[in-house]
Amino acid sequence: MSAEKVELTERLELIENMIAEGRRSTTRWAWTIVLWGVAFYVAIAWSSGMFGGPIWGQHYMAWPVTMTGTWLLSWGLSARMRTSAKSPMTTVGWAIISIWTAMGISMFALLLPLGLSGRADQQVCVAVVATLLGTANAASGMLLKWKAQIGCAVVWWMASAASLFGTVTQSTIAFLVAIFICQILFGIYAMILESRGHRRQGAVNA
């Protein structure tokens, strides 16, 4: 085999290893996917008036407060994980974090002014949020060559379209279903993959 073919093979192997490590990094943070899914449900319930009491009565604060609180919680827990991490973050891992950080900032920049101004239209908000989440999932899934995550992007985009073409009730149902599939189920699936990876690694080390 020529030197050029050997070099090409090594580069391809390096790319595949980086993608595999990127997936492992994503599954390591899968708990944040579930956490944000639960946060979405809390914000929806709060803004819909399902909770009683003077604090919960401030419906316009539901999304800003819930999203800010969830971001602070996830940031604090993530900082502890990074401190105790045994291996440094890879380039692909940082790329995935950058994608989701940009998405989170965009959502915060959108939802906070909308919540405080009171000008939010529910169906348009659902469409925009679902599109942002679809874009982040698509970028991450394409980078990691992960069909399951690309599938989540498609579900979010379908929810966005359903919100704009359907009724308010249909918009809410589409959003709730997308959260369950793309945040709760996908997050649990990724956590299971991480658990299996730990067991395989433990068996190899043993």
C-alpha cells in the first residue's frame, strides 16, 4: 500500500474515532436532554395556569423563569462533571456543546423578551422553538452521523409545521408529543447507551 493510501486511511480512522468519541460525549450529557424536556413540561403547565398560588399565577414569567432556572441548574451540574472528568473534551465534543449553547442563548434571547412583553403568539412561539430545536438536533446528528438524532430533528420540524397550520390545541399536542419523543425518549435512549458503554468498558478492564 502506498504512503498516500496509508495516510488517507489513518485520516479516515481518525475522523471515525472523533465521531465515536463525539457520540460518547453526547450520551454522557444525555441527562441534560431529559432535564430540559421536563423543564419544557413545567413551563407549559405553568403558562397554562395548571399551578395555583400567587407565584404560579404570573403566567408571563413561566418560560423566562423556568428556562433560566434550568440553565443555571444544568450549568452547575455540568461544571461539576467537567471538573471530575477523567479525559479532556475532544474537538467534536466542543463542537456539540457549541451548537447547543448557541441554541440555548437563542431561545433565551427569544423567550425572555416575548414573556416580558406579553406579545407572544402561542402557535408562532411553538413553531420558532421547535425549529430552533430541530436545527440544533440536525446539526448535532449530521456531525455525529447519528440517524436517531436526525430523526428527532424531523419530529421537531413536523411539530413546527403542525403548529402553524393547525389549531391552538393541535399546536400544543404536537409540541407535547415532540418533547416526549425528542427529549424524554431520546434522552433515556442516550442514557441507556452510555450505561452499556460503561459496562463494556468495565468488562474490558476486568
